[in-house]
Amino acid sequence: MKAIFSLLMVLALVVIATVGAGAAKMQTIFAYCIPGTAFVIFLVGFVCKIISWAKSPVPFRIPTTGGQQQSLDWIPQNKWDNPSTGPQTFMRMVLEVLTFRSLFRNTKVVLKHDDGKNPIVAYVSAKWLWLFAILFHYGFLIVAVRHLRLFLQPVPAPLAFLDWSDSVLQILTPAIYISDLLLLTGLTMLLARRFIDAKVRYISLVNDYFPLFLILAIALSGVYMRYIVKVDVMSIKDVAMGLATFNFKVPAGVDVSFFVHIFLVSTLLVYFPFSKLMHMGGVFLSPTRNMPNDTRMVHYENVWNNPAIKPHSYEAYEDDFREPMFEAGLPLDKSPEDAA
Amino acid sequence: MAKIIKPDEMLKSINYAPPATDWMDLPNDLSPGRWAYPAKLEKVEYLMHEVPGVFGNPRTWNPADPDWQLPSNWKEIVVNGFRERLDKYRSLKLFMDICVRCGACADKCHYFIGSGDPKNMPVLRAELMRSIYRGEFTLAGKILGKLTGARVMEEDVLKEWFLYFYQCTECRRCSLFCPYGIDTAEVTMMARELLHLVGVNINWILEPVANCTRTGNHLGIQPHAFKDIVEFMVDDIETITGKRLNVPLNEKGHEVLFITPSGDVFADPGIYTFMGYLIMFDAIGLDYTLSTYASEGGNFGLFTHSDMMKAINGKMYSEANRLGAKWILGGECGHMWRVVNQYMDTMNGNLQGPQMQTPVNPITGTVFKNAAQTKMVHIAEFTADLIKHGKLNLDKSRNSDIIATWHDSCNTARAMGMFDEPRYVLNSVVDNFHEMPESTIREQTFCCAGGSGLNTDEIMEIRMRGGLPRGNALKHVVDKHGVNTMACVCAIDRATLIPLADYWAPGVKITGLHELVGNAIILDGEEERTMNLRQEPLPGMEEE
Amino acid sequence: MGLIEEMAARSEELAQKWADLILGTYPVETQAVWRNNRDQFSNPVGHSILTATSELIPLLLSWNDAEAVAKALDKLVKIRAVQDFSPSQALSFVFVLKKLLRQEFVAQLSSKGELEELMRFETRVDNLAVIAFDLYVASRDQIARMRVEEVKRAHTNIVRRANLMKADVAAHKAD
């Protein structure tokens, strides 16, 4: 139900773009106004969200420790899973952000049988989610970076190299991009997982299906443009350069699929800052990952720490129990006579 | 008791798979046994007076009643409290926004594994709160409502929070597997703070908190009685070793203040661990004192509100100052060490007196650099250092009947990272040690299902099903290696693992680490021992 | 081929089907999760259900070792005794075996006029239910006992002191 609703929303977006840019001839609006506005909303929204998170303080250092702490000199510390210094924490974050280390950790235990049919415990990792996530994210990253060549003239050498190596397989004309395959495979698998895995299906919301369908539609419209309609890349580059340099020319000779593509991308940009996609920024701020486990070693300040909160004082305690304490022979600060 | 249903209903429940219901539409089951008893009126009143602004709405109430006697403006209190916490805790705000519902955490919770209740999946537990966040604080949620997983605060939601945020032991196992480090413990802590504001609470947490505040320990034992109880254990040690130990209480001018959870003083089998500490301190001639005022290492305040936790924790430094102790040695406890490691200095560092110094082991000279700021050392770190330097005279053969395994406590595992110190100590005092399967130990350890103040007997069934993953792993090493003892460094574990083992892996004894150390230590001038600290015959002495 | 022989030949399949029916007594979402994951440690419940049914079918067929039957049953009964089930629901898993047997064999046996064989076999299932009832009650008793013992353990030294106080009072009176 939630998935169908999401799919319909994405299809509606495709229709809007097809009708708007095709039949209604609002090509300038779809080529410049909408993407430009969307980009501004994305930037402002993204920054605002980060600021809103950053405005909330981190009162306590609460890293989730995933390995041996730093303690006695002869006990080896697990520096990447339980960092106690800045550089170690940086490494933990690098591994988390670039290799999805926590997802990689996902293991499960199974009971297998040895040759004599005796049960033995074996460990297999449940790395499918990690694999799909890696495929998707890296595929998406490369595709996004590759698109920069449309906005830059001349195309910088590293981008040209990326473009070349991405299409190194040299199958089909135009040559197929490896990143397209990664992205589509990752997306399909992530989506399939949401349908097939019962517990994930149960927890999934429109907020989960919609971005998946949207990105899938973006990727498919891109693939359609490149491999099926084989649109004129130079005229698209004109539009892109126009956007980047504020030099708006009426788009000419551009297939309507381009407008669908760019409209969906605009939707994604607008949707991004208000959605779970902000995990892209949030992962860097997560207090259970980006802090060292060092509050026994160095002081950490809580900005709203309230010094007025004091423990129930020893004086009050002794006042409460002075007589029995005296009788039991416990040392007192004030003898019963002094207190009287 | 579970309700009795008619046979035809039963058959229906077997033959007919009910339609998949969206979790928001599942009704709350508030039958007895699904919740712990609410706090007594006078405990809430006392705490409201001691730490203002944390607790509210003291009354006598019953969760099974439809009317929870909430204040008329309860919704406003909860929603405003929520907003306030979003501004105070980046963790909460972030965790409300960035979950992608990937499901990596879903099957990591011991309560989910044992019960199969979907609302026990960590992602859904957090979603109980996240849905309110969307419905009350985000524009999209307000407009699109349920489609985007948003809803507004209702009484049924509050009841659902009570049921499920008191079925989370704040063990952080899910957080380990989350790609963004989303920590359900943090979410549960916030939800419980909000529940306290409107007087929705459990007695098993608030009574210890009130007792601890006034008398210094969870059971509310007054100082003179505390002294008698320590004397019992000194008597027992004399019976076992023939040596009478001197145990200073509330004495000024000692180098070290020793604080352990009071469960070690009052409860079987913690008391044997306590005797182990005393024997070891005597063996090395440690210059220490105990305190009756700060006689509780555990801090149930952690399970209520950060202010309450701070107030209770502050006693440790205050007492160290009053007694002139240079540093604090902490006993075997789980959540106590979450507080000491991640909160103590941040909250109460300003209370440290000028006499306090970076802890140095007076016997070996080792400087505990990792405790330079808190001035507090874990006894497993301390003992590991002693053994490494050969300062303890140990007779392992006294533990030769023990085939041990090690239970890592959630808090020392995932909020501290203390794994190898206790294992080193354990291996130094027992001959036979076998680990449980890899995915059930160390940072992936399973909870005893009684943490975060849920170790009460009225929810024994919840605890048992939550304890299934731990019990199951334990059963495995019992069958495979003949394990007969599970050791741990946590007072709650020492209480909760006993029924857990009794039910899921019968025949396994639960001990503290220092009970085994105490058994193995040869004291100067002791008589030949014939029994262990439980006064059971030592191996080879059975016939006497 | 008689009923027993056929059951023995299809023992694995029957165990699987029985396990599926037992899973059917849990909520849909739960079933799905437990069905897909057969790991002993990450899914002890699903694993126990299948182990128990796989062990019980051959034991029912040989029907000569009550202790082994009880041991196999206990795995499952213990789990269901602490889940949110009424007693009748908790033990329903035995009776779904009857349902399965009827589904699988009634048509075939009645066509051969050998229905009596099934009815004779069903007494074993009834016996199984009675054993399960004993085990269930034992588990519930154990839970109740654990409650009491836990409270006692928590107060070991307090109780000890209370007794001491009584002794003191008595001594005082004697003076």
C-alpha cells in the first residue's frame, strides 16, 4: 500500500514533466526555473538542517564502544572500534562513512554439521545489506560526480578520467557506464529487500519507498536518454552550462525525457533536506560514533550542566542517623552532644 | 495471568492468520505481567522534594485501570518536554531525523528475539517516539499524517511508551549495528524522562533511587545495620580462612575510597564477591575505607533522569573529599560503570576536591592514566594490574572444580569497552575457561534482560523471554564443554542470571569475578582452607 | 505401506509442516521473521521449534522412550511458557499435529478403510499433550519459585540481621 502510493507519486511526477515540458511547451520553466529553485532549496535546506542539529549541544560523551578500551599498557586497545583520541576517532568515522563498517559487522551464527554429522557452530556474515548499500551509494556518487562534466567547460582532467574509466567496459554504444549498473543493481536490491524481508517490510514507510522509487526513476530516465533515445549531449550541456553561468538560452533539440529526468532530480533536491536522506549529513554528527571514549581521561564540558544539583549531603545524612551511628561506633563529624 | 480464551477462539488463532496490522493500529495489551508495578506515592513525593522538576503527579494508580489519573495538561507537558529535550540533546534530534529503517538493528534486540513482538524491534521502539516527533514537530508529518509514519500524542501512545520503553534494557546492542550509531538507549532514556514528568513510572526504579538518596544504598539499609552486615561477612571470612580482617567504615585519612553496588553487601551471591574484595584488600594491605553514606555504586538515577543521576552520583566525590581519599576504587557493576565512564566527570567533575589525584596502584606503582580525570578505577583493571605484577599469591586449584564461561555486561561492554582485563583475571584464577559463541560475547554480548531497572520479579516472564538468547548461548557451552559456572562483573547480572540460568541452562552457578579471586588468594597467616567463600567444600575436601 | 512406515519415510517433511503450523500460532510479522532465519543463536525460537518437531516425530513413531519425548518437548514448552500465551494457546502446538495428520492421511487411509490406524496413533499425540501439560505446569511452577527465591536472595544479609536482632531482644529479656 505504502509502496504503491510511493510509486504513484513518482509516476505522477513523470507525467507532470512530460505534459509540462512536452505538450504545454513550458520548457524554459522546466529547464531553468524549477532546477534552479530546487538547487537553492536543497542548499539552504541542507545547511539549515545541519545548523539545527549543530545548535543542539552534545551534553555527554556517549560513544558506543565496539572493542577493547584503552587501559593498562599491556592490554592492546582496539583503536578503531573504541577510540580514545581524536585521530583514532577520525579513523573510526572514515571507516564508518567510507566503508559502512557497522553494517559490515552484521554477522549471524548458524549451526552446521561436520563430516560425522556432529553439530558445529559456524559463523557466516550477513553482509547482503552492506553489499547493496555499498553498490548503491558508490554507484550514485560516481554518477553524480560524472555529471559535473556537463556543468564545466573545459572538463577537468580528473573528471574526464573518471568518465573514461567508468565506461572502460566498452560494450554497447554509447559505452555502458559501470556506475549505472552499480546504481541500478544496488537500488533494485534495496527495494527488493524492502518487499521480501518481512521485518523490513513491516517497518517501511512511504518515507522509505518514495526516495527509492524516485531515485530509480531518475536512473531509468537517465539510462533511457543515454542508451535508447540517445539524446544530443551537447544541447543538454548548453542547458546545464546555462544553469551554471546564469546564461539562459531557450533549449533547442532536447528530448522530453531530459525534462522528465531533470524534473525528478529537482524533486529529489527539494525532498532531500526534509527527509531521512539527510543521514548523509547526519552520520558525521552522530554522538555515538564521532566522539572518543575518553571522559575518564580528560574533562568534557556539558554546556547546560546545572551546578545547583547537589547530592543529598552527608550532613543531612548524619543528622538523620546520628544516634544509631553513634551507638554502632561509626565515626561521626558531630557527636550527639555537639549536635544537640 | 494470561486471559483464558474459549476453544473456538483458540482454534481460530491457530488456523487463521490474522491480517497484517499496521503497528500503529495494534492495541496495547496491559494485562498484568506485562508491566512492572508503579512507584509508591511517598517515594515520588520524596524525590520531587529532593530533585525538583524531574518527577510529577504522585498518586496511587494501576496500569491495568483504563484511567491512569494523568494531569489534565499531560499532553502539553509531554510535548513541551519533548521539544525541550530536542534542544538539549543533539543525539535525540539526530536520531529522530536520520533513521532510514534499513532493519540492521531489527533482530539484534534480546526482547525481540525472545518474544517476536514487532514493537520490540529497536527501529520500531524508536519509531514509537519518532512518529510523535513527526506528527508534532514536522510540517510534512502534520500535513501527511500516517502516510509518513506520523501521529499525535494520545493517551494510548503514552501507554504504549510505558509498555515498550520499560521493555528496553538500554543495553545498546542495536546501536552497535546501526550504520549511523542510532542508540535506542538514548531514545529510551528520553522517553522515560517524559513519562516521569506525568507520573508514569515503576517502583522498582524509584524506590531504590529514593532509598539511595536518603540512606546511601538501594535497599534503604541504615548505617548501623550496614555495619552489622559487613561484620557478618568478616565473621564468615574468619570461619573460612581463620583470619579476622579489619574493614574500615567511614574512616578519614585513607588513600582509597572503595565503592561497590550495595547488592554485593546484601544479596546472595554478591556477598561472596564482596568477601573476595575484602580478602584481596587484606592480601595487598590496601589503605582503604568503605563508606555507609556512599555505599551504593549502582545508580538507578541513570534509569530516570540526568539530574537524578547527577544528584546520586555526586555522593562519590563528596564522600571522597570528606574522608580525604586520593582516589576511588569501584567494584563490580554494570550501569555504575556506564555512569562513571561516560557521565561522572562531565556532571560532577567540579565536585572533586584538591586532595584527589590521578590513581596510582600503591602496590605496583602503575599509574592509571585512563582514569586521570575521573580518579576512579575499576577493580578488574586494578586486579589485572596486581596479577600481572605477581602481587597476588594465588592457588588456582581451589577453583579446579569450576569450568567457567564469561558474561560481558552490556554497560562495561558497549559503554566502556572492558573485555580483556576481567578475562585476564579470570584466567589467572581458574583452570578451565570457555567462551560462548562469538556473536554473543564481548561487544556483541546479550543482555541478562534485567538491566535498566527491569530486574524485578513481577515481570519474570518478560525477563525470561528476553534472557533466551543469553541462556541459549550458555546452554551451548554447557552441552559442549560442561561449563558449570558463569562469571560476570555486574551486580544486576548476579541477581538476574540466576533465574535465567536456572530456566534455560540448569546447573550453572553465577559468580562475581572477585569471588573466584577471593577463593584463590592465599592470605598471610591463614589456615588451610577446606571450603570456598560459599562455605561449600573445596575440591578434594568433599569427604570431610 | 502402513501409517507408521509412511510417516517414518516422510518424517522430515512432517516435522517441517508441523513446525510451520506451530509458527502459525504467532503473529504474522513474527512468523515471517522466525520462518526465514534458522540460526540457533540469532533466532533461538524458530530454531527450537524445528528441532523439537524433528526430534518428536521419530520419537512418536518408536514410542518407547518417555524421557526422550519429555526432553524434546521441554525445549518448546519452556519457551511457550514465558511468551504471551494463555495456557491453552501455549499447549495448542501439540494439537496442531493432529490437524496435520488428518490433513495428510485421512483421505488416503479412509479409502483403504484403515482409518482406525490413524485413530490409534492419535492416542500417542494425546499422551504427548498430557506430558506437555506436566512440563508446562513445571515451568510455570519454576517461574513462581524463581520469583520467591530471587527476593530471598536479594535480602540474604538483611534477613540474617533481622534474625540477629531477634536474638538480641531475646537475650535482653533473659537479663
